[in-house]
Amino acid sequence: MTQNLTKTRPLVSAAMLAVLLITTSACNTVKGLGDDIKSVGEAGEEAIN
């Protein structure tokens, strides 16, 4: 039983790390998109005024 846990632990750790990295990069992308939309809105507002 412990031999199976020893074999699967690195795989589970690698999978968790991959999910963490993907999630983190997705958050940065969404934040960047939000910043871009905000700057377009501000530029449009300045052009109107």
C-alpha cells in the first residue's frame, strides 16, 4: 500500500502545480484584459470631453 502512495505522490504534486500555474496565469490575463478595457474607456471619455 505505501509503495503505491510513493509512486503516485509525485504525479499528484505535479498535477497540483500545473493547475496552480494555469490558474495564476489565467488571473493575470483577465486582469490585463480588464486594464485594457479600462484604458480604452478612459481614452474615449477624454476624447468626448
